[in-house]
Amino acid sequence: MVPTRRSFLVVIALLAAGCDDGPPAPAVAPASVDPDPGLIRLAGSGAMTPLAAELARAWAARGEFPRVVVEPSVGSTGGVQAAADGAVDLGLVARPLRGEEQATGLTYLPVALDAVVVAAHRDVPVDDLSSADLERLFSGERTRFADGSPAVLVLRDRWDSAHGAFERMVPRLAPLRERAYETRRFDVVFHDDTMGAVLSSSIGAIGLFSLGAVSAWKLPIKVLSVDGVMPSVQRIQDGTWPATRELAFVFKPERRGRVQGFLDFVTSRDTQAAMLAWGYVPVMEARR
Amino acid sequence: MTPMRLTTWFRRRMAVLVAVSMLLAWAALTVGFHLQERRELIRTCRADAVRVALSIAEEIQRRPMLWRYDGAKMSDRIASQGVRPATAIVVRDVQGASVDIEGFRPASGVAMLWGRAPVLVGNVRMADVWVGASIGAVVAAIGDARGDLRVWWPCCSPRCCMWCPSGPWRAPSGVSSA
């Protein structure tokens, strides 16, 4: 009897050794979110977050109601999903809606153009880089500036719209960037606020960033000219700085009533003028 | 000294005994190895699940309201932490709703082994993470081990080396293989 019981225990122990934690439970549908009557909630692309925060501040300064709250960035994809689920009233996006996103029935409202620029720590010993210099930086061929100080390229993640916008201006960077992800040669940063912090604080840091964010957040960052062209709102308007991205709101049509007052404020003449001062070109201005 | 001569009857019995013993040894080795590989894979999945859970916990602290919508970036961050690319990751929030981690979606119809870890923020469970690996990895490992066995086992006897994956055994010059 005893050996039988022992054998049984050995078999159980062997079987237990091979047991996993079981497959995931089937998913349930996310709980629907009722809008807060006292708040208009905004979230999405980090590229648009500084502009949205400026707009919210200006809206609050006028004593308007409901209050506008800008949540930390979750990217354009997250902004679209959150708006579609009703978790936010206005999703913030820095790219046009993709095919499957258009099927969500969200309304897309372009607000402004933002310039994607080469930004660096304020102490870097250069003010201008050529396209060829940038290619050498992205390929890892160049790791120092002319005076021997380190040049530390910081990349944004694959999902960020900054790369796509800038690569319209310097197309040869696209394959070099893809290779850099594969080789893990450079640090990758996932959000605009982190990128701003890295460029402000890390000696020799250099990367692609939003012109609007530099001026809205008043960051101690140097914006570099590329091939002798210094980015500015005027350059965006006259088309001599083609590395731009369209910033837009997306919202469910049934939420329009809640956000209409704020949208009217955003598209008003005064706010459009303020956007130019914040470093963005209002879409109405750009299309003029 | 008189050489030992085995009777035909005894030789036959011994041949059966040897064949059965080898079969049992092979089966025991395969099952044992399978269990060991399986346990190793589950342990790796659990360790990965803990790492992913920590990463998601950080994300929840940063974006308490909308963390579930940051799945695209979370997937890149998880990949940059060295989680194996063939891994499947499933995240369910505390209500059981799915959080999509792009690039780590489980392939349909593939048998998987799962390791689970809770996502804790200040000792409060906010979500659960499952990290899965295909059972195919265990089967492949057993296949590799059998290959290794074939190299190691028949080479004990020079006559069996026609099975050896590294080619037939050749006696060093001056040594007879017969």
C-alpha cells in the first residue's frame, strides 16, 4: 500500500511541475464612461498636449465653463480609442485617422500645424546641421560634435508622428532610424514630456521635437537650423519648413453639444492669433 | 580462459530485455526532459509577467485615468525590456476588460503555456498580466535534445555510427573499428 501511495505522490508532483497558470479569462467589454458634466476631458498625442494645455488655460482665464482638463499623453492611437470609448470628450491626434479608425465614426477637426524640429541640449556647440550630418548621427557614424563633445541622439518610439513628418524633409533618415531600432544603438523615449526633459537635462542630447512644445513649455532647449533653414511659424506658413504635422481634435458626434462652446473658442479669431504666438500655425491660417 | 558462450534462448531473452530497457529509458528521458523544459518555460513566462506587470504599474501611476489607452507605447517599452518577441501578452483590467498590447497579441489556434502576475499599485490589484509561450518551444527543445542524444548515445559503440547526425564514425588511423 505504501509504495502505491508514494508512486501516486511522485506522479502528482511530476504533473504539478508541468502546470502553468492557465489561460487568460475571457475579456468583458470595457465599462461605458459617463461624461462628467463639470469637465471637458482631453487626451491623446503628446505633440498636441502643450497646445491643448495653452487652450485650456486661455479658456479658464475667460472664466468659461465647463472646465477643460488635459490628461497626460497616451499617443494619437490612444487618443482615438479613448474618444471612441467615450473616456474623453476630445481626443488629441497628430496624424490623420487610419482606415480602421475612420470606421469608428469620430469627427476629425484640424486645429493647427506644428513644426518638427531638431532640438538639442542648450550647451551643444552647433547651431546648424546639414542633412548629411543628420544621416551620420542616425547611422551612428557620428557620435561627437566638431569640438569633441558628445552628440547623444535620442529617438522617439516608432509610433511617434515626429519622425514621419521630419522624414518628409530628409527621407534618407527613415531606413537609418529603422536600423537604429533594430540595433538598439540609441535610447528611445516614449512621450513628449520625457523627450523635453531629456533634451533639457542631458548634456549633448539631440533629437526630433515639437517647435510648439519648446515655446509652450518654455524649455531651455536649442532649436537647430537644418541646411541653413531655421524653423519658425513664418517658415511653416511660407512652406520653406516642410517638416510639419497637423494637430486635430477627434470626438464622437454625440458629444458635440458638450464641446461646441470650447470648439468655437478654439476657432475664434483671437485664439487663432494666440496660437501663432505659442508657436503653432492655425489650420485656417495655413489654408489661407 | 574459456570464452563465455550464450545460448540462443538466453540471447533472445536478453535482446528483448535490452530493447525494452532502452525504450523505457528513452521514454523516461523524453518525459523527464519535457517536464523540465515545460517547467523552465513556465518559470520564464512568470518572470516576464512580473516584469510586464511592474512596467504597467508604473504606467498606471503616471496615467491613472487613461493607462489602458497607452497600449501601443507600452508594447514598445515592453519590447525594449528584452521580453522575447515570440511571447504573447494578455492584460485584463480589474473589471476583466482587455487592454490591447500591440505586437504581443496571442496567435489563434496555438497551444500556449501561461505565466500570470498581478499588477499592483500600492498593494491594490489594478490588472492581471498573462505572458504566454508556444508549447512548440518545448517540442523543439526535445527535438534538439534527441539530436544531442543521437550524437552521444550511439557513439558509445562504433558499429552504430551510421545514425550519428555528424556522419559515420571513422576510426583514427591505425585503430581497427572491427
